Amino acid sequence: MNMHNKSRIAALAPPGHDSASLMRDFRHYFNHTLGRDHYQRTPHYEFLALAMTLRDRLMEGINNTRHSYEHYESRRVCYLSMEYLLGRSLRNAAMNLDLDAELETALEQLGLDEEELIEQEHDAGLGNGGLGRLAACFLDSCATLGLPVIGYGIRYQYGMFRQKIVDGYQVEEPDPWLRGGHPWEIERSEYEQRIHFGGRVERYLDENGRSHARWVDTHDVLAVPFDIPVPGYRNGTVNTLRLWSALATDELDLDEFNAGSYTEAVAARTAAENITMVLYPNDASENGKELRLRQQFFLASASLKDVFRQWVNRHGENFDQFAEKHCFQLNDTHPSIAVAELMRLLIDVHGLEWDDAWKITGNCMAYTNHTLLPEALERWPVRLFGQLLPRVLEIIGEINNRFVAEIAARWPGDVKRRERMAIIEDGAEPMVRMAHLAIVGSYSVNGVAELHSRLLKEGLFRDFHELWPTRMNNKTNGVTQRRWLRACNPGLSKLITASIGDGWVTDLDELGKLAPLARDAAFRESWHSVKQANKHRIIELVRQGCGIELYADAIFDVQVKRMHEYKRQLLNVLHVIHLLQRIHRGDTADWTPRCVLIGGKAAPGYFMAKLTIKLINSVARVVDSDPRTRGLLRLVFLPNYNVSTMETICPGCDLSEQISTAGKEASGTGNMKFMINGALTIGTLDGANIEIRDAVGADNFFLCGMTAEEVVQMRRQYDPKAIVAADDDLREVMEVLQSGQFNQSEPGIFDPIIDSILSPHDAWMTAADFASFVAAQRRVATSFRDRERWTEMSILNTAASGRFSSDRTIREYNRDIWRLEPVTSGAGADYQP
Ligand code: 26Q
């Protein structure tokens, strides 16, 4: 750092990590900063005071870590993501800072209940589901591995909507998660950036007579960063998640208004600030919305400008080493406009030639794909793009022209291929294909599970794979065992650590040492009792959430994930209806009691997904009010499924439902959380299920359904009516559905579901996998009755789950794509200026 810029404020002694210091700081924040006293119980302020106490310790780490990275001039990764599904942070911060023991003592002396304070924290729900939670797990692993990775995202005022169930239907409510204060962030106005929108492009000649472009008459919005600390596990590293918030500029557009309209001009500030108002739910009906494109550009431009600010501070206008020192990992196509914005900044703002700029861009962008569904691929109308970001569109046009010329040279005359691969799709309404922009502009393109990456190479991105055979690679997803075992399942964690030590917390393969213990009857007994205790936590959650009583000795059969047809919650309900039929016909000899839990949010505009929620609730009601099901069967729809509820659900689950139509689920990550916590999986050969089954062995996995290849085969002559006619069980299920038994007061409401099952165009082929699913569920029921065998399988699942740590995933990203050196920070490694 330049001595001139250096402040003379002396460094403070680091805050203490003993219980006395924690208590002192807690009192300080509670009384002096928050102005509360002990005359009234205010758990929310107690939570805030505790969070501020921990934040001080995190700040110490964040600064040490930044100094280390600057000192070593480390190569850096910027993870660009529109979503970070962080959930709560308090328990995680205490654990990673190695404060949980001292904190327990401190809170006990203060007479506070830790669990109650933890419950006060509002989930940071800045994501839809898998993709957003993956980003959060990745940040945890990067910090734990000491890798210089900074997350960039958006600070939405409203996160994922809150789901209420009214008369069985989903009702969405806004999630004002910042209300009441967000103690983990600090605003860094000194790093704000100015982001351009609209305007037009102007050409001018420089002093050497060279022509340049200038983006002028723009409507600017300020991007203000808020930093959230990301602590590694007890290693002194605290990385940064930098979230951008939109703020109107202070220039008033007074001349655009008539004299005297000062108030209107101030009120118009909200338009700019709307950019970061709300997270878009993953919703096909929301595709192509201008505000979403604004958000994407806002993230990409602000983050790149932030990187340039730091670069120019240090290296001036020399960009020779820029690509060597940076990698931008694009979390799906959502931030992929960064490819064009990086070009624009290098060329228009920093005066580089096209070819030099393109070389830099192509050497520092990397793209992760998360979907094979063609309808989910992002495309933007060229027209809209041109209005909102005219200069960025010009650059995309130029990238496209050069790319198309490359294809024409490689495959002369192959016009079809050129059309298939172009970044700009021709037609009545020309479109920008963001995935093509991302692939062309990146040196690495990865899928998120082996099957998914293979299907990308053979199908969706086949042409690109032929052109650049080394660019495409696989990085199977993972989850962080710190949150998803150590913190959320203290019972099992203690048992595991008592048996094999605590090495698994940072090396999940260590869990392999549990495998021999699966044959130890005493160990199985301990394992079983931990699972039972965890099931009681679910029972309590369900009692409070929906007022239904579950049975602790029943099999807990769980499907929690976003509601989507391809995930086939419908297949799960059809099985429940089938079980209900069996109970009605008295076919209950050797019955295994079963509690089926389904939870998940439907995109607000996704009609079929919402109707499926209604069906689940309707069947649940019939099951609950039928005395014949007592002790045998329960179905519940768990409202408002989120990160925090998963932390209670996954430790107590017996059976994890992963039954997507093969070839549709890119990876899945809930499947991994359940496996680590000793659930068995009933699943199709889809996404990471295949790798889960390979790891644990076919004997310890309940396989069902067609393969991805069989799905493609059957598509051609799919005849669900014939399948129903030939299957007594399915026919009976369809008959009760058609009878209106579940919707007596709302006749006909489930017709769209019935029709979709019976349609030869049903892309998800629910009927095709019904028999196989029911048969697999029979094997599940039989196995569960042999408690010793089931517990053995449960232990073997945990033992084989090492591969599904996001630490492994991140090591692979780093080995193959990022090539970062780990950096030691913190105690002992303090940077001395
Ligand atoms: C698109 C357009 C407009 C508004 C929103 C969106 C949007 C938002 C979020 C589109 C997609 C998403 C999220 C996708 C997602 O979560 N995919 C999941 O990613 C996981 C992590 O790789 C995988 O495990 C899952 O298989 C995949 O479905």
C-alpha cells in the first residue's frame, strides 16, 4: 500500500477469544451499542449483540487475510453468482472461529439460551435452491482451503419469498430479511462504482487518428458494496463475499422535469434502486424480463470495475499480467455478460486492441453449466439488449462475427452448424444466446456431475465440444460437511469423532474409517439412537409447522427441493395414494409404518408445480383424517422449506427421495446432504445419484426408473395410457384421482395433473417409472423392518460419502481451472507492514 494513503490509526489488539472477553463485548454491544437493558427479555437484540461480538473476531481475520493476499500478490478467483443461499451464520461463525466452547461458557454465565438466540437469526435467502446453496458451500470450502477467492453477488432487499399454505395452495409473501438489521455485513461506500445503462454509442478519433467507441448519455446507477465475512474452519482465513446494492446518483435529472418538480425528481430515485430490490424466483415465465438483465449487468459491471480499481492502483494501465492473476468463475450464464463487459472495459476504458483484450478475456473466464433443460437456457432479445446496453451489444455482435467466421473457416459451407453455434440467433426476433457467449469467451466449461458433463458434450454443447475438445470438463458438486454434518447434526458428529477422531471435519474421506464399525452391534445401537433423537427434532418441526403428529418408529421418507415437474414430486404422491389403497383393501400384513415428508417452493408463475402442492396437501388431508391410516401412514407438506429447515430435516431422514426423470437433474446436492447424515437413497440414475450409488455400492442404494438412454428411447413411442391399462396398481391410483376423492369441494381441479400423466407428450414420463418406483419402495419397506441391516446400510452410506464434500470439488476446480496457491493467514501469519 502507498504510504501516502496509509492511515495513522494504530492497529487495535485483537479481541480475546476467551469467555470473559466474549461476555464483556456482548454486554458492551447489548447495552451501549444497541441501548437495551436487562429489564426486559429481547432475544432478538441478544442475538444481534452476540453476532456483533463474533463479527469483531471476523473483522480481525478478514483484514489479516486481505493483507496476506496483497503481500503475496496472489492470483485470485472472483466467483460471480446472482445467488448465495447462505442461511444463518451465527452457529457457523462460532464453529469456524473455534469459539463454540468459550461461547457456551459465556452464554451460560449470562443466563442465555444459545439455541434460542440462534433461532432469532433470519435466513439469508439470497438464492433459489441448488445453484445458490452450492455457491455458499463453495465459499466455505475456499476459505477453509485458504484459497484467495472472493464472491461477488447482489444484495437483494427481498430474498426468496416466504411460502404460506392457505387452503392447500401456495401463497407467496415477501421476505424482508434485512428488516431488524443484518449484523454480518459492513458497508464499504469508499468502493462504490458507477454503472451505465441506456444512452448511445459515439465514435471519435484519438490523437493518433485511431477510431474508438464511447458510450454516452447513459443513465447511471451507483453500486455500493457490502462485505460479508466468510470464515474458514479454524485456519485464520476469512474471505469476503461482496454484495452490491443499487443507489441512485446524486445528480438530479432536474432538466428532464419541469421547473419545480424537485420532489418528483427525488422520488424517481426508486427506479434506479429497484435494480437490487428482489431476487427473481427461478421461473420460466420470468424469462426475458428487462429488470433481470439490468441485475445481471449490474453485478458483472460492478464486480469487474472493482477488480480494475484494485489492478490499476497497483499496476497502472499495464494489463500484461492481468489474466495470469485473475479467474472469473461464472455461476451459470446469469453473470456471463461479464465476457462482453470485460472486453468493453479493456478496449473502451483502458485502450487495448481487440485481439489483446480477447486474449485476456479468454484466459480468465470460466463457465459452469447447471442445466440441460433447453427451456432454461438464457436468451435475450437483441432489441432489448440494444436499448439497455447498446455498447455491450455491439461488442457481442463483434465477438459473434469473428466466431462465426472461425466456424466458416473450419467447416466451409456448413451453414446449419454456423446457425446452430452462433451467439446471436437469427429470426423474426433475433436473440442473444448467453450460453454460447459464455462458452466462446471461456477457457473452461464444466458440468456439475459426471452424467451431466457427458450429456453436455454429447448433446447440448456437442458442436462446441467438437470445436474445442479440451475445454469441456466435469466438476461433480459437493456440500460442506461443516454445516451439513458438524453443525447441523451434533449427535452424529460426536459419535463419529469419538470413534474415528475429528479429521473428517476437514478431510471427509476419513469417514471411510466408519465402514468396519457397521459390523459392530454396539456401534449400530449408538448410531440408531442418534438417528431416533434426530427424528424427534423433525417431529417437533412438523408439529409446529403443520400440526401433524408423526411416528418416531416409522420410516421417514423425505423429498425436499424446489417444486418442479422433472423432480417428480408427483410420482412420490402417486406412491402415497397407492399405499392408501393398500390400507383400504387391507393389504397391510408386514406393513412398515411410513411418514412421507414433502417440502419445496414453486415458482409463482409455475402452474403445474403449484397444483402439485395443492394435490400433496389434499392427499395429506385425506390420509390424516382416515382412521385406518393411524400408525401406518402419514403425509405432510412442510411449508416454507429453506436452508434452516434442511438443517433439522437431513439429520433425521431415513430415506432420501431423488427420483427425477433421468437426464434432467444436473447433479442434485440435497442427495449428498442426506447421504452424509446416514440416509439411504431411493433414486434414479440421474445427476450425482449415479456417483452416490457407485460410492456406496448397489446393495446400499434403492435404484428405480429408466436410464437417461431409456428415457430418450421411450420418448419416441411413449404411450402412458397403455402403461396405466397394464398396471393394476397405477390404474387404481388413477381411478381414485379421477374420482375426485381428494378434491370433493373443488371438482376438476386436478384434471391438468391427470391429463399430464396420461399425455404421450409428458416430458417427465411419470407413468413410465411408476411400477419400478413402487417395487423399489417395497424393497425399502422390507429392509427397514430389519433394523440391524438398515442401520448397517445407514453407516455405510455415511462412510462412503467422503467424495461429496465441496472441499473435494473445490480442490478439483483449483487443480484444473483456477490453479491458486493456498495462502496462510491469521495468527502467526500476520502481515507486518
Ligand atoms: C433464470 C431466468 C430468470 C430468473 C431466474 C432464473 C434462474 C434462477 C435460478 C434459473 C435457474 C436458477 C437455478 C438453477 C439451479 O439451482 N440449478 C441446480 O443447480 C444445482 C447446483 O449445480 C444442481 O445440483 C441442480 O441439479 C440444478 O437443478
